[in-house]
Amino acid sequence: MTKEELGERVGVSGVTIGYWENGRNEPRMGKVEQIASVLNVDIDDLLFNEDLDKIKANSKSLISDVKKQTIDLIKNLNDEDVELFKQLMERSINKSE
């Protein structure tokens, strides 16, 4: 779909779509909703797709770091402390469910 075709479907010019795309202007929320509907996507995906990708990548990296740190911590615990750690984790999991 071209900018002109999209613009026609939401009631603006193709030039306006280009301005929105390049960050020169911002659409009103009603137009964002129309564009999302025409493109059959969620508004969040339309507005925050790049940000979501960055957040997901950062989250994976953070989770990986936390896992490594936790494993290193557990390796250095004695048997009694490992048991206490296990109990703490089980309580945390049960509480969140």
C-alpha cells in the first residue's frame, strides 16, 4: 500500500502520511486508530514497535545477567544456605501465583 492509498483510506494526503512517518508532524489519536485499523495492527505495535524491540532485547540481556549472577551465588553457598535459598524461591513463586 502506498502512502497515497493509506492517506486516502484515513482521509489525509500521502504527503501528510510521509510527514508522520518521518516525524515532521504527529497524527492525532483518531488518525492513529484509523491507520491501525486499515493496516490490521495493534495501536501499540504501530506506535511503539521499535521501542518494544529494544525493550525485549534489553530484557533478554538483563535476564541472562541475572541468571548468571544467581548461578554464581548459588555455587558459593553451603548446603544449609542452598536449602534456605530454595525455600525463599518457592515462597516467592507461590506468593506470586
